[in-house]
Amino acid sequence: VNGVLRNIQRQDSELNTDSDTLRFNTPAWFIKRLQQAYPDNWQDIIEQSHQRPPMWLRNNQQSQTCDAYLAALAQHDISAQAGSSPNAILLESAKDVAALPDFMEGAASVQDGAAQWAATLLAPAADELVLDACAAPGGKSCHLLELAPTINLVAVDFDQKRLARVQQNLDRLHLKAQLIHGDATDIPSWWQGQQFDRILLDAPCSATGVIRRHPDIKWLRKNSDIEELANLQKQILDHCWQWLKPGGTLLYATCSILPQENSQQVEQFLARTADASLVPIEQQAHISDIGWQILPGQDNMDGFYYARLVKAI
């Protein structure tokens, strides 16, 4: 490292420091996509993606109320405040989970404020059959069960090793779900039951909304990845829709901030799917928006996208 830095120092006058990649510490292809999607605030998005992320907790309402857990945190001299979703808690500074009251007993979980909206927006009801189509590592699966403990939750993931994380989270929170190693583009290969009342599709994506938590994302991703991911999302979305009951709700979610994976993906789905309709989300900026796009740093949350789709009866 010392040798590289000394070499840069010697060649400083020869380096092209006018490059946007160097100036913004961000790949040129990603800058271009941000400029197209967010012409007025693309620089702010990059700046927010370089900030240190805050630590969010999700209160387990099966253990105590959010106010009660905030009081417990205060008794341990841990400064925190309630977030915008019902059980979200934002810590003033990050803490080791071992220092959090009753964490290992399941009183709370670590989950960003944006991700916590998934279960709330899907709003499972008692005894419903619910599919979490891309479940690992299981934070959203657990949240669904905290909100409605009597649902029959089927949690599926293509990565068998990551399913172990789902089981670990379920065990700590004393929750139960049916875990299946399977492909969300081929549901009949692992499911012979009835259609689902609700489906959470947290689709594989570029993860461009969580760069502040995983800075290597912007260097590991390539421009060509976006089209490949959009095609995969399309396949999963179309296939999962076939397994949704008439009158059922599918919540499409990504931790991306790129329209190709989010609003454009949903717009194209609505155009080719006659029995699908978009239900506006109260928190979205305009009722005419196609879904709710959360940008990095918005209310201290990660970048995330949600679209709530209902199947005609």
C-alpha cells in the first residue's frame, strides 16, 4: 500500500483528476445511470452512499411494545428514538448486540428502517398462507411472524447455506416457518400446495441502495449486471404471480435505487398482466408514482423500493 501511494504521489501531476470516477469515488457507468434517473439530486445520492450507516433495531412486538423497549434502552444508557414504521428504533450510535437488553432472548433484531417496511406493507392476516420468495437471511420472514404469529409462512431461498441464517433468526425469536431450498422461478418443483394469500418478493437486485453498508457493491457490479438482474426479476415476478390467489397481495421489493429494477420493472409488469393492479403506498411522494422509492439517507434509511400489487378476483 505504501508503495502504491508513493507512486501516486510521484505521478500526481500526470493523473487525470477531472475524471468523475475519481472525483466521486464511483464507477462512471453508475454515475451515468444516476444522472439519468435523478438529474436534480444524483450527487446527493452518491454523497449519502458514502456516509457511515446508522444502526436500526426492530422491536419484537410479541415481547413488548416499542415504547417499552425504548424505555429499556434508556435504562441501559442507550440513546434511541422511534422510527417512522411501527416497531422501528434508531440508535444514536451503534452498539454491540450483547449490550442490548434481552437481545439474545428475542426482544429485538437488527434491521434497517427501510427494510422494516416490507412486513408492514404486506400486512399479513391471521392464518393466511404467506410466501417469502427470496427469504434469506430471514429478517423479513421473522418480522412477518412477529406481526401475525398464526400465519403459515413458507420461506424459500435458492442458497441453501443462507437458509441456515434464516433458521438461526427464527430460533432466537422463537418463531416457526417452513423453510424450503428452492428456485422462485420454478415453484412447482418444491410446492404442490394451494396458491398463496400473500407473497413477499424481495427480488435479487443490484443492491445499489445499500452501498453505505457494503461499499464494495459499486466496484463489484458491472453495467451489464443491471439488465441481467432485471430479466431475472421479471421471471420471478411473473412466476410468483401465478401462485397468488385471486384477491391476494404481492409486495415487490428491492434494495436498489435504479428505475430499471423498480418502477420500470413494475410498469412493464402491469402492462402485460391484465389481472394486476397497483395499490398506492401512503408514504410515496405522489399518488401517481409507480411504487415507493426510498433513497439512501432518506429519514436515515437505506435505499429501498416497494410496489404493492393486488390480483383481481
